[in-house]
Amino acid sequence: MESENLQSTRHDEFVTLFVRHEAAVFSFVLAMVRNTADAEDVVQRASVTMWKSFDQYQSGTNFRNWAIQIAKNAALNHITKVRRDRHVFGEKLIVLLAEQSADIADSLDARRRALDSCLGKLTPEDQEMMAGCYAEGATIRDFAEKCGEAANRIYKRVNRVRRQLHFCIDRQLGLRESTQ
């Protein structure tokens, strides 16, 4: 019974001291981690450590300093973990990625120019169909209804024209032998 009263008194003392100094501990941690959500997490972990270690705290000494030391260690652990987990790319990798991005952009530009050229070689009917099917918000089904044709027939025509465009683009880019 006496042990329970002592435990209850110790708990009350911890809660009273922690509540009194929590804002100072939080401000200290926030200054270290510079992110409110991270600071809240660190203070929560530190408060658990404080409670588990409270039997080492001597009543009447400076609780604020004791709590800040524990919070400082928790914040340093957090900072170390974040640095270890953070993916930081080296300069060489960034340069390589930038070069590859430029190469891809050049390739896409060349394909786009070839597509424009190949579209110009289609029959007027096929050009109209492709423009109608690929207009913003349009669907092949909508185009078929507008033309009074079966959607399945339009799907087949679109697929045939797509294959023609694909072969034409590859020929223009030198990726296929000309069949002419």
C-alpha cells in the first residue's frame, strides 16, 4: 500500500513537472529538428524515456535541464536517423540524369516531328478520323456515332492507321528499312 502511494506520488510529481516544462522542451527540440511534426514525435518519444528514467531524477533538482538533456538525445537520434534515411544524390548522378533527360527530350521531339510528317501522308479520310478520335475529350465511340458507323469498324481503322504511323515514324528515324 505504501509502495502504491509512493508510486502515485512519483507519477503526480512527474506529470506536474513535465506539464510545467513541456513548452520549453518542445521549443528546444523544434529549434533542433526545425519541423513541427518531427518535434512533436521527438518530444513524445523523449517523454516516454523521461517517465521510464524518472526514478533517476532527484526531486528538487532542475527538472527542465534534466528533461532537455533527454530531449536533446532523442532529437540527435532523430536527426541521425533522418540523415541516414534521406536519399541525397551526388553531383555526378544528377549530371548523368540531366544528360539522359536531355537525350530523351531530343528523341521525343524527333518522334513528334516524324509523327507530324507521317500524319500529313495519310488520306484525308484517315486524317479526319484520327483528328476526330484524338480531339480533347473525344472518344472513338463518339466519333463513330457522329459518322453513323459502327464503333468496332472505327476501332479497326484506328488500329490500322496507328500501325501505319508507327512504321512510318520508325522509317523516318532510320529505325526500319524502307519497304519501297
